[in-house]
Amino acid sequence: MEEHIMIQFSKKEIEQYRKRIQNNPALVRHLQEEVKAVFTSRIQVPEKGIGNWILYYYCPDCSVALEFNRNNEKEHRCPRCGKIYHGEPFHGAWWSHIHNQNAIQSVNMGILFFLTNEKEYFEKVKQILLTYAKYYVGYEIHGNIPCNGPGKAEAQTLDEAILIQHFVTAYDMIQDQLSAEEKKTICEGLFLPAAEFLLKYTEKQIHNHAVVIGAALGMLGIILDRKDCIKIAVYDKYGLKDQLDRGVLEDGMWYECAFSYHMYALKSFFTYEKFARRTQHGLLGHPNYPKMISCILRYIQEDGTLPVINDAQLSQGGMEEYQILEFAASNFPVDGIHDILKKSYQGTPRSLNTEAFLYGPETLDTKQEKLKESYIAQNGGGLTMLRENGNTCLCFRHGPYAGEHEHFDKLAITLRAFGTDIAPDLGTCGYGAPMHYQYYKNTATHNTAVIDESNQPPVNARLVRYELKEQGIYLEAEADFSKDTRPRPDSNAPRLWKEEIYDGVYMNRRLFWNPKWLAEVFVVQADRPHQIDWVMHFNGQACKTPETAAVSPFSQNPPFCFLEKMRPLAASQELINTYQTQDIYTTIYTSQQNHHLYQGLGPGNPSDEKITYLIERTSGKQAIFCHLIEIRKDAPTIENVKFDLTGKDATIRIKEKQKTILLQMKDQLPIQITELN
């Protein structure tokens, strides 16, 4: 075979890959199948820069991605409702799918070429790059996407950078076989104008966008030998090193506090590191890389998913995403990484994964790592996760403001039992779908308290105390809008709140959890009267529907305007409501105190599905919400619950079949637990 010279792989590594591939012909066949749609069809590259935001490729009614058909740029079908869309923004978003396929499969064809030396793959990659080089200079700068700079081929700088990352990687795999004229054409027609464009629109913020753009600009700097690009992309303020220094919190969580963006940022960091590791500009020695990996392993749930928080689309995630950790497993000795990689290949041979072949360890350790136990977040991202026998039960959000991808949901909880989401975080849909801003990205669609149906402004919540008791775990957290300076990260974000509404507001939530039930006291104080809502929503259905007439409309304001069949529950001192999710029953005991209690339906995710809402409403300067929640499959263990509320303090008397438990949950004080026979 011909000798290949690359930046990203040494001659020795290439020789080793070629020897190993002789024993793994299935990987070649797998890659051939992956590239087939692009390899066997005519090259599709637009003459003008018409790519639109790929997140516009969503059904406005169902909030799900449309079906992409490479051979049909005119019709775009929703897989749920069957409606077919035409024109913009769908046509331009279709072209963005084409760009992505061209870029990703160029890398795969580059891999096939240097592994097999089959020239047809080299020729296809070369022709794709030359075609882009022909048109790219003339692509109009366009795009008006929220919170994003513009693009040329794409509609935003972020997507432009991802495209360039792939093209630089693919170019490096074939460059030593190109003629001098072909190299000049590609560099001058594609990479140089891309570098100038990214230099102009490099983001001055700590943000996942800046990581993606910095990775692309750094790779361009290396391939073009442009030291100015490398300096700005890697070493200057807001460069990759600065992103690692300031964007990673104490516990290793990426500051945007959404695991989708934790993985997204890490993926671009690693894309750059894979390319730069043999140069003097790699950052693999940075101490925050292993911290970011440990953070992922800490929060993995029993089904392999990560908790949905902030801007997370339910279509994101999945075990295959962990396969970017193959590169990490070869570079960072983090406990548990081999185990999660093994689990990510369930049903799919690891031998068919190019990440494993090119970057991963030769074998994965056979030692089985147990899922992490409960984690109390005393700093960093402020996401406490409580587990029982490895199963996630409760997540509690009491961390810092997370910037652009925040959902304004401080002190929110999610509940999970028997491997099933009971009271979930809904995440969001594609950002181009109307329901993203109108519904999902709002305080009131989370399991927390809401003032005047408005979003919380930026605030740093904090964990006040935690106590590990024989009977369970006690947590207390607060969000003080009256004293907080509304801290914001060094990043840009749309203003989706009204600070004046929450001025003078203080919230305190206390939780006592054991594997059988959860007790809570939620206190809200303000310096002037407000409407105060306590919100919970559940997968599944209410076991009993109120006989009262529905309030219609329940609200004129989003997101509550999307709720339907909201019926007031009959007033009583204590109310008991039960909800069924598959064969799981969730019972909520409520101390109502003359509050108004409503039950009804709201959009799930996708938005054409329904979830059940329970909203407890009062008005005034202070509210105290007190509940006990039991989740079970079998007969209930609780016979009755009594609440005694005094000021900001609560005593809850829980009568089980064998004993009675007295909980005293007082403001800023340790919990007192008494068992009575």
C-alpha cells in the first residue's frame, strides 16, 4: 500500500490500523454501508448559501423532527401526523441535512481510503471538497437564528464550524494524495474563506458555541499553518483553554447544566484534541477533562440515560453517545469508563465502531462497575441525585444560573421509580418549533413554584443543608431573589424573564426522602402580594377525575394557556390524589390550607402527548406548600397523613401499617424524626 502522511495519525498508527483491519473486514463493510447514500449518488452541493437552521426541520404541530429524504427536497413529512410541508424554512433546513451528510460521510470515506487504499473513496472526497471550494467563497452570509451568529453554507456560525471540522478531518486523510493545484484550490476556495469567516464571528463568551467554533478554527489554523487562528482559537480569552478553565464547574459539570450540552461541548473538545494531539497545541493535559468525564459517570441512570435538565431534547442522548468516551478511555484513567462503554455496545459489536477502532483501548476491562450511589451536590452544577439500589429516584435542582440554555427552574424536582419517569423534566423540542419558547422553556412547566405565571430571573440557588439519617436523606435548599445579584455567566442569553416580578421573593424547599415516600415543605415569601403556584406534573393518568366544571381558559399566558380540562378539586383540609403510570401508582397527600387545587392535562414531549398537571394556587405575601408523595406498585404502606403548619415550619405525621413517623421540618434547622409504635 502507498504510504500516507497525516497530521492526526502517525505513520506507525496508520500501519497498525491497516494490519488490524485485515482481521476486521466487517468494519469496512459497515463503513461502506454508512457512506453508500453519498458515495453512490451525484454530488449535491448548492451553488448558493441557502442552508437553514436544522432545528427548523420540525413539525410545528407535533414538535418532532420531520422525515429527511435525500432524494426529495420539495416535500418534508411529519412522521406523527403525516402532514407534508413545503418551502421555507423546511427547504433550507433540508439542505443543511445534505451538508451534514456530505461532511460526515467525507470523513468515513477518508477512513475507508487510508485503511483500504481504494482510490474511489479518495476521488469522492476530493470531488466533494473541490465542489465546495468552487462555491464557498460566493456563499452569502445569512441567517437570523436566535442567540447565534450567521453562516455561509449554513445559517449559523455553530453549524458552519461543525461542517468545517468534518471537512478539515477528511482533507487531512487524503491531502498527501492531492496534487499541489488541488490542495491550493481547496485551501484557497474553502478553508481560507472559512477561517476568515470564523475569525470574524468567533464568539466572545464562555459557551458551547465558542467551543465548537474554537475547535474548527484551531483545526483550520493547524491545517493552514495559520498561527493567528491557533492563538485566537486555543490560547486567547474565550479560546479552548479558557473554555476549559472557566466553563467547567467544581464538580466537573459544564456550566450550562444540561447534559446534552455537556456532551456536545466535550465532543468538540475531543474533535480538536484528536486532530491536534500530535502537535504542540493539544490540551489533553488539562485537569478538567477527567472531571467532565467523571461527572457523566456520576449521573448515568440505570437505563443508561442522563437526567433531562434545561435545554435537552428527548431525541438527544442514548447509549451510543457515550462512544465518544473511547478517546477518553485511552487518555484518562477514570473509574467506570470501561463499564459504560461496554454497556453502550449492547446489541452492537464494538468492532464496528470507528471511535473504538481509531481511538479506544484495544480491549475493555471486564470489571463490572456498580452504578454510583446517591450524590449530594454541594457545589458545581447543583444537581442532587438520590438512588436506591442503583435506581434513580429523585433529582433536585439547586445550582447556579446556567445561561442561554437555562429553564428557570430552581428548586425543581423530578421523580423516577422502577426505572420509569414518574414526575419528569420535559426537556424541550427542536428550538425552531414554536413550543420551545412558548411552553417547554418556562418555569411553570417544571416541578417547582411560580410567581405570577412568570419565569424565574437568573439566580444562584444553594443547598442549605443535607443530613443522612437512618430513616432517609434530608435536603434543604433556597433561592433568594431578594438578595441575589442575579449572577450571569460570561455568556449571552435572551431575556425571557421579568426581574421586577421576583424582586423581594425568597424560596425554600425541604425534602425528606426514603425509598418508600417523599415528604416536602416548600415555602415562598415575598415583600408584596403575588399569585403563587406550586406545580407538579406526572406521566400517566389521574385515577379519579373531579366532577367540577373545567376552568376555560385556565390562563391567557404561556405556558399555562396550553393546559386543558383544568378542574378545581373540592376543598377539604387534606386531599389525596393518585396517578397511574403503567403499573405504578403515585399518591400525593396535600395540606391544602384553603389553597385552590387544580388538576388537568398539558402537553408532554412530543407535544401531542398528554401529561397530568396538579397545581396548587394561592395569593399573598407568603405561601407554604406541604405534601407527602408515595410511589408504589403494591398495596400502599401509608394509611393516613396529618399536617401541622406553623409559620414556615411543618410537622408531618405519617401513619404506616406498622408504625407512625413524626417529621418536624423547620426552617434552617436539622430535621427531627420520631418513630411511634
